[in-house]
Amino acid sequence: MQLEFFDVPSPCIGVCQSNDKGQCLGCFRTRDERQQWINLSSDDKQKVIKRCLQRKKRKESKIKIKEIEQEAENKQPSLLDPPSKNKLNTSNDMDFGDFEL
């Protein structure tokens, strides 16, 4: 273990709102982590910060995935793109009795 000369600062950025899981929208700490911050050791504080960074990355990746999905839905196909392979209805239930040649 490395000697710590300075206390680990709080990751709080002053947003102070919680999501439905109880995590802060600003620093991504849970309620317990926020309440116990003063009582935690430096090692525990660093672990909390690492968990917060992981939560932030997960949230950002979910947002990116949603943005990519929305772009794909809204994207108009180009005439230069290869044609999509649509399945044709090849079932034999079609009645061509009234069709004249």
C-alpha cells in the first residue's frame, strides 16, 4: 500500500439529483456511498471513485447505443447502397383465377 499524504477529494460536482437506482446523476455515487464518504478510508474512497467511473462509462455506452439505433432508424437508404433482400411471398395461397392474359 502506498502512503497517502492527502485525503481523497469527493467526486461531487454539485448536481445532487438521484436516478431511480439511487445513484447521483452528477458523480454516480449511491446513497450509501454519499452518506458514508466521510467515514471511508482512502482506499475505500478510491474504490468508490473507480466504481463511479465504471457506472459513468456504462451510462455513456448505453446512450451511444441508443443514438446509433435512432440514426439507423431515421437513415434514408441511398440509391448507391446495395438493395436490401426483401423476402417475397412465395406461398401458394394466392388465387389467380380471375387473372386474364
